[in-house]
Amino acid sequence: MTSDIASTTRDEMAASYYRVRQTLGGLGFAFPVLLLGAGLISEGRIMPSMSDYYHTLQRDIFVGCLFAIGMFLVSYKGHNRGPGEAVSDDLVATIAGAAAICIALFPSEAAEAGADPVTFSQVIGMKTAVAAHYLSAQVFLYSLAWMCLWKFAKTEKAGRRRIYRACGFLIVAMGVIASIAAWQKVRGSDAAKAFVLDRSVVFWAEAVGVWAFGVSWLVKGRAEMLLARTPRLPAAVRRWR
């Protein structure tokens, strides 16, 4: 009887983690698509970056998705810190979640120079708010990459490990490309600025990075559910499946 209760409790906890991870993965996929679709309908174009949608009619989508992703990550506990690990799943996810919320709270600069503040956080100063936005974006992306490369991939089968590592490296690569493109948009030559703006390079780099995040969490959620359904395996065996 006790064993049946423990098994039921384990299955319920696994289902809960599965839903959280699947929801995060779904949000990761939906976020850029919602911005892209709604933006094309209302603006008739793709904005230069995902952050630029804050200054459009898509502000509610931008802020809402980031808050949802952030709150899910902050509430996510994950596995305890293992031997030799410097940080736990909980800490990395909390940092990523807090960064996602800060991206929404501290928007990037408006397209029109000298625009009035549009949110309370900009009272601290437009330059400071913009700096906080870009710093938060970097922390968010690289925290997600850390989870893919060093957290998710550590105890999985080879096939899943390759998926997690591919997602992690893709997030890092897209973060670097987005940073370089954003710099060129501000400091580059006229030709470089035109290339970045006309092709929405920053937007697509950010979107691919967020999609990679979505894939990793969808795969992780599915793997955890399948693992939990495997009957009567010792914990040590389950850990390394």
C-alpha cells in the first residue's frame, strides 16, 4: 500500500514537472511567432528586434510572454545540486527567470529618438533602463544555454544529450550574432545598419535562440515523463538512463 502511494506521488510530481517544462517549451515556440504574426498584421513588417515590439501594439504580447516565462522559471526547482556541481538547477532557472522579467520591465530604447518614457522603470534614466534591458537579455540567454549544456545534458542518453548540446550552442551562437548585429545597428557603417535593419537580423537571431530554448524544454519534459513511467528501476539506474 505504501509503495503504491509512493509510486502515485512520484507519478503526480513527474506529471507536474512535465507540464511545467512543456508549457515553457510551448511558450518558447509561441513567443516569436505571436510577435511576428501580430506585427505583420498591425505594422505590416518585421521589427528589427524582438525588443522593438515593446514600442508597438504588440507590447502586451511581449511583456506577457516574458513574465509568463520568467515566473515559470523562477518557480521551477529542478534537481538538487549533484557532486561537483557549482550551482543547482533552481539557482540557474531563478536567474534566468528574473532576467526574463527584467527584460520586460526595462524596455529597450524607442525607435524615435527623444521619445518620452513609456514605463515607470525608465524614471531611473533612459540610458540606465536600456543598459538594464540588454544586460538582462544576455543573462537570460546564457543562463538558458548553461542549463542546456551543463544541466540537461549531464544525465541523458546520447541522443538527447546531442539535442541539448545543439540547443545550448545554438543559443550561444544566436546571442553572439544578436549582440554583434545590435552593435552594428548603432555603431556600424550606413551599409551595416541598413543590412541589419532591412533583414531584421537581431530579431531572427533572438527568435532562433528562443526556439532552441523551447526545443530543449519540450525534449526534457518528455524525457522526464518517460523516465517516471519506467517501473521498478533503482534511482541510480534511472539517473543515468
